[in-house]
Amino acid sequence: MTSFALREMPAELLPRRRIEWLGPGALTTSELLSLVIGSGRPGENAIRVAETVLVESGGLHGLRNMPDSELQKIAGIGPAKAAQIRAALELGRRFIEPPRNIRPQIRSPADAANLVLVEMSALEKEELRVVLLDTKNFVKRVVTVYHGNLNTAVVRVGEVFRDAVRDLAASIVAVHNHPSLDVSPSPEDVRVTEQLVEAGKLLDIEVLDHIIIGGSRYVSLKERGLGFSRI
């Protein structure tokens, strides 16, 4: 009965009914976005508008970085609908974030990656962030150290450890993103890691890992044994 009812329903009403009967996991990204956008002018199909938005922005990651001025050039998207989209994206980001009164504990590379994955996966340029940890690996805070391409000529070890020394951090995790979405560690990534590990030993601040993020994926250089083997 439900299947028949869904087939008989107009296309623009399907997402709302399907999310009621089947749950949000059954909807495509464009269908979910169409529910955020809602109905517009008579005859305007919210699903087609949503599909156009996703194509023009390059998907959800691109949509997050798309300026409002560009978003509102898409037919069917005005200031109000642009604001609805921004609000939905921000709610998703905040849902992933740990509560402010709870300090996350880093027990694995996944814990460190998930701490910044949503935000850093949407960055259009490389950034190096440092997760500062206490003696039990609870996060003290996350600091951004560099913007731009990372290489041994640019990265100054003292700047990477500056906040760790000030905050009396026991250890750190370095995290940077690859906007190309290719998470393969480059030779420069490995060399930077080696420098950080060696400096950490001198400062008595252990470098637990160096993580590369690309889109929704990440790679742990520690797990791959890259940059952590030198004495």
C-alpha cells in the first residue's frame, strides 16, 4: 500500500512522504536539500532546484564554501532560501561538534580526524592545525598554525609547538588537509612529520600523529609508519 501511494504521488511531494515513511536515510542528497529549500513559486520543482544547486556548487562540500552572491544567482534561490541552506549546513556542522562542556579524548587516529573532519574537508586551501592534548589525551584546544602549501621550507617547527609550550600540552596531533581530496602523503608531508617528531622529543612534547584529511577521508601517517621511524 505504501509503495503504491508513493508511486502515485506527484514528484515534488515524494521526499516529504518518503522521509515520513522510510526515514531520511532513504532520500538522496538532492531530495534532502529540496526539503530544506521548500516550495517556491507555483510550478517550481524543489527537487530540480536542489539538483541545480548541487551541480553548480560541486556538491555539499562546495556548497558550504559557495558565496551567497553566487548561490542566489541560481534560479529558485533567493535570500530566504540561501539562508535556509546555510542554516541547515551549520546545524549539521554543530551536530558533529562535541558539546562545549565536554572535552573529547583522543584514543585513535579516527578520534583526532573526526574532531576537525567536517570543517577541514570543506577548506579550499591547505591548513595545518594542531590538536593540543593533556597527559590523558583530552583535548585542551585546537589551533590553526599555517594557511597554504606545507613544505619543509615554510613550516617552522617553533611555530607549530608555540601554543603547545604555552598551554603546557603533553602531546599534540598535527592535522592538515589536501584540497585535491587525494589523501596520499607526499614526500614533503613525511619530511615535515620527521621534523615535528624530532622537535617533540627535544621539547618533551610527544607528536602522537600527523593526519591528512581529504574530503570525507583521512590518512594517519603514524599508522603507515611514515615520519615516525627516525630516532
